[in-house]
Amino acid sequence: MKFLDTQELVVSTLSPVHIGCGEDYEPTEYVVDTSGVLHRFNAGILPDLSDAGISSDILTILSNDEAHTEQLRAVHKVLSKYRDKIIPLASVHVSMCTGVHAHYKSTQDKKNDFNRNGVERTSYQPFNQLPYLPGSSIKGAIRTAILNEHIAGNNPCSTVLMRQIQDFNTMIEEYDPGNGKLLLRLKLQHTKWDYDRARKNIEKAIADVSSALGTDLLGGKFETDPLRALKVSDAAPLDIEIEREIRFCLNRSRSGRRSQAQVKNLYTRLEYILEHQPAAFSLSLTLQNLHEIAGRRNHRNELISPSADKLLLWTGIVKACNSYYLNRLDDDLAMLGKLYPTSEWRKQTQSILDAGLRDQIKTGNCLLLRIGKHGGANSNTVSGRQIKIMLNEDKREANGKEEKIRLYTFDDESRTIWYCGDDLDKPSDLLPHGWIVLSNPDQIWHADLPGFERRCARQQAIAESARRQAEAAAAEQAKAAAQAAREAALAAMTENQRRIEAFVSMCARRAEQLRGGKENPNAAIHTAARELVKAALEGADWTIDEKCAVADAIEEWLPKLVKVELKDERKKLKLSALRT
């Protein structure tokens, strides 16, 4: 085995991906055109547009005594008013899905909705503003799968902890407040203090379990962690027009009932890297060979390197990831079939898996992962680990005052799922977050992804545009070369030769204008011909060759451009005299 074994891979997306970067597209930093494209600009460009009146309009708004939110709304309206001047200076251009665009337009005059027009931006490269996948996110997904592989199906939570959780979950009960809708409340025999203390004890115990997993299985320190040998680069975009879109992030209950988020109309707008894009990113995975230093200890007999039985191999990494994530992808597809049977994404993804991708994953030719925001606790924790789930708020009287108690439960599965959708009320589809596949660039199944044809069409359009630009540039160069040659030729001519050339150029331009037509006699061309003949016959400095050139030019162009008979014109203009 080499000391450094590097795999150059590409990343394809199966579902929409959003990896937060801590930045939002704020309403005071973007404008939206009529087709629903968000154009994000740097506020520093506004002084450059002061002639358009933007700065003065904004200053007028900020000098008013309106509430802060209303001022921001007014500023956004001013920016929208001047969007045609702002858009050419914008640095980011991202499309909104139809539902987001319609919702954006409908909320512009609603006071309570303006502050919700921010859009969470996905991670991006600052030098070109294109999205990318941080290597830390990918390595974190790999680490979860390896941890899960090491526990080998055993429950990481002790029997004592599971009993604590069971007792805690039974501290609450369902009741009917009188409207027929069941709610949860803390049983009367328990106090808020007892409930909160029990919850905190469980949270600490679960944190200890997590720490113990890292210590027992991966050494607990950087020196002894076998994953120190795995280096994951950031995944850089391969397509400068990588598909991305702003959509809604929607919460749905696993039970099929309306979730609390739906009832409260909770949602966010996220910028997504879109689904089903083949080879959208490239990255390198490097595995360092630590066998020669495995199990080393210092003078205090402490391990300072991973033990030999915990060192990683490519086959082990791929097997752990695919075993962990493929089951969860199947669970996602099954849940989506239950909640949204008409899901087009589910049908397409199932078809892609059945056409060959599933076999590629099972044989280890691909690496299936789930990354980013809203991938769900089920895909971010080892099997069997308990998840804290927030429930409704309970209220009761205590010592003559109202006491609020936030209720929770612990379970190995979340109650709700966050999906990507294109409409708040009636989305055309629901898509899970974060599914990606790492593979070699030449995988046949890439062509099964719907984004493959879109990319081919896009690349064909880019190639066609480049061809036209190259042809235009070549034509411009040829034109410039011809002009330079003509100017050089003119410089070498005598004054009489330049006058003949001027007549020929005049005739050529007039021929383009007439497009096969002819002038009447005594118009511009006819008059210029007579004047040129007269100058050649009367001028003492005209050579015989120059006079013959005059005759040749007139005989060539006059019948093409003037309604005359050349035989008659030869006599009238005395062309024969020019040749003697």
C-alpha cells in the first residue's frame, strides 16, 4: 500500500443539497426581475449609481420616522424601482422556483411577512460566487457511518439510560382541552423542577455516550483517531452554470397529520444545489498509510497513534458508508411514498437505482452519502442513539402564577421531516435533503440522471455560443487586416490612384445599397464618373496607366449601377481617349 493513496472522484446529486454558510440574501441586498431571478449585489455599488437617484431616494426614506421594518420595506421598493440599473452590476444570479416567486410578490405589502424574505445562502467560493461542498461536511458524513459500523448493531445506550428515558417519556400524558384536539401535558404529580432535572440528566448521559463512542472506537484524541489518515478536499464545481434554485423548506409529520410547523405556517427559503446533476463537483480523497506507526506508545505508555485493528482501508470506508446510507435512502423513499405517493422525484430516483446505481453502490463502485442541512437526525447519528424531540408547551398554575413548561420526548427516530418544496400549500413534489453519490468520472449511470440531458444541452449551447464568438472574432480580425492592407495600399498610391480607388469604393457601397437596382442617369454615380473622366483627360499629371484604370473602373461599374447603355456612354464620356 502506498504511503498516500489518492482517489480523484466526482460528486453527483440525487436530491437537493443545502450546506449553510452563515449568510443570507437579504432584501436590501437583492432585486428580483419579472422572470423570478434573484440578483444579489454589493451595496458598495450604490454610490456609483447616484446619478440615477437611488442614493437620494434611500436617504429620504431613512430620514423618515417610520418603524425600522417599514424603512427596510421602502428601501427594497426603491431598489426594485431601479433594478434595471442594478442587475448589470450584480454578482450573483439565482432563480426562484415559481412558488417562491409568487409568494415573494404577494408579501411585498404585508407588514408581517417582509422580514421573512431573506434567503439562506448555500456555501460558496468567494472568488467566483459558485456553490461548493465543504470537505468537512463530507468527512463528517463518513465519520458517522464508520462509527455506526463499529458498534455492529449494538445499542450505544445502556440499559440504565434506556430505563431513564422510558420513565421520562411517561411523565407526560395526552388530554383534551375541550376542542377535540389532543394535547400533551406534564402529569400533575410531577413538578417542572423534577421534569427539567430528569431531562438534563438524560441529556448529559447521552452526551457521555457520544463521547464514549469517540473514545472507545476512535481513540478519543487526534493522535489515535484512524480518521486522521483520511483527508477530504472541498468539492469544487465542475460546471460554471451548475443548477441551483431558491425553494421552500417545508416540515411534514411522519404520521401524515399536520405538523406543528405546518399549523404555525413555519418555513424557510433556502438556496439549493438541485437534484439529479451528474458529476457536478470534483474532489480528492486521500488515505494515509499509518501501518508503520500503528499502536505506538510514548514513554508514559500512552497510545500516540491508532491501533492496528482500527486502521482504515478504502474497502472498509466504502462498505461502512454504503451499508449505513443505502438503508436510510430506502427508508426515505418508502416514507415519501407514504406521505406523497405522486412524488416524481421518488419515481425518478427509484428508476435510477433500479437501472444500475443500486448495484454500483452494493459492489462498492460508488460511495453514497448524505450531507448538509435538514438531512435528519436519523442520518446524522448512529443506530439506536436517542434523539431529543421538542413537543408542545404546557401551562399550569403554580403559586398563583402561570408556569410554562416546554415538553420533550426522547426517541430513536424523529417525528417530522424537512422537505424541499416549490409551494407552501400544494407543492408539486416533496424532495428529501442532501443525498449525493461519489464515484469515478466515467460511470455509465450518470446518463440516467435527468440533469445529464440538461447539462448536455447547456454545454451544446455554450459550445455554439463560443463558436459564434470565435467566428465573429475571426471576421473582425479579417476585417481589420483588410483595412490595414487597404490603408497600406492607399499610402503607396499616387494622388490620382487614390482618386480612382475612392470612386471604386463609392460604387461598391452604392451597390450594397441598391441591392441589384440602378440609379437614374445624372445621379451620384453617373456624375462622379463624368468628373473623374474630365479630371483624367485634362490633368497633365495623369499617366496612361492611370487613365486606363479610370476607363476600366467606369466600364465595370457604370452599367451595374446606372440605367444607361455602355456603348453610348463610351462615346459620351470619351473613354477611348483615355486609352490612347
